Amino acid sequence: MTDDFSSPRHPEARIFRLVIEYDGSGFHGWQRQKSDRTVQAVIESALFTMTGENIVVSGSGRTDAGVHALAQAASFRTVSRLTAAAFLKGLNSLLPDDVTIHACEPVHNGFHARFDARGKHYRYHIRNTPLAPAIGRQFVWHIRMPLNVPAMAKAAAFLIGTHDFKSFEGAGSPRNHTVRTLTRATVTAEENGNIAVDMEADGFLRFMVRNIVGTLVDVGMGKIPAPEVVAILEAKDRSRASATAPPQGLFLMQVRY
């Protein structure tokens, strides 16, 4: 029988929070699938080896196939008497090389990694050079055409605040509403043709970051004037925004509680 994270059946159970880094290249996203390899599934398998329990690991949110994380947060409930230090050591010895647990700590009863999250920080990496990189290509979106970074930054700034982000929501998202508060949206030119797009919000819709990045890239290419982003946002129509940016450039940087 599978333990429900919120079940009161085992009042002596404890809850632990994990901080997880993973290379999403070899995963079909975070959430467990019937046959595809996922981050949630490999962690749950390792926990079963350690405890003999069918533990459900609840992530702070889903990441899609090919998306990476430096600090994904997750929580699980267990009746095991293992310490947090034992879980940290044991999980890292059992998990594949593309997943690392950076922290494991006990948290209060009732804590939930998803529902208690107060905000997230995502970063999207673009490599804007004539030649594609051979090393690190699985972590960037390579764009040959020179991008106007100041125009992209100007467009991004229009998105800061509390808005209905329906124009940037992926199809089929199971959300009650599409209003989110974006507290940070920056586009920064770095060394060697690298561009970083940073976004922080109280929550993100499915594909929201990647859809915004795709639109900002079209601004950088001169296809869309920067102020047009306001009209796209206000239209609440996904067809008004640009194509979704590929997953490999996206990293979940931090989950705030």
C-alpha cells in the first residue's frame, strides 16, 4: 500500500524536505510516468530501497522533459527512524549520477513542498554565437542571429507585476486561474555570447517561462517591438505570443518558503 503524503494513518511519521539538483537531459520531466524515466520515480525507488516503504515524493512543482534544476524542493513522509543525515548519504549513494541531493532536513508535520512554496526563481540560458557549442549544448538554447539584449530587457520589464499571464500559458494547464505576480524579469548579456533570462514569481503557469523567453527572443530578433509585449499580455490569448523556447536552457534555481 502506498503512503499518502498527507495521510494521518501513521501519526508517528515524520516529514523531510529535500533540495535536489538534476540534469534533466535524460529525464521525461519530474513527475512519475508509467514507463518513462522521471526524477520523482528514481528518488522514490531509492527511498524504497532504504526503507521498504512505497513513499510518495512531492515536488514543489513539475519540471518538463529536458528541464534542469539546481535547487528543486521536494518533501516526503516516512515512518522510518532513519535520520536526515542517513537519508542524505543513502540517497546520494543510490541515485544515478544525474541527480544529487544537496540537503535533507526534517520539517513540521503537515509541510508540503508544493502547497507551502511562496515563490520560485527560474533562469533561462541562451548562447548567442555564430557557432553552436559542442560542450554544454544540452544546457543552452543556441541562437545564431545576433540578439538585441537591451530591447529584450525592456520588453521583459513590462511583464513585472501582477497580471493575467494566460497568453503565456501552455495548452491544457489544469489551473483555476492564470493570474501570477512576477517580481523579477531581467535579461542580462554575459561573457562569450551567453545571455541569462531570470524570472521570479509567486508561481508559474505551465510553459510560462519558456513561452515568455520565446517571445523575448522574437523581440531580440526585431520581429516584435518591445512595447508590443504589453498588448500580447493583455490579449490573454496564447496565439498572440511566440513559439515555446526549447527546454534545455531552463533551470529551476530556487524555491522560496
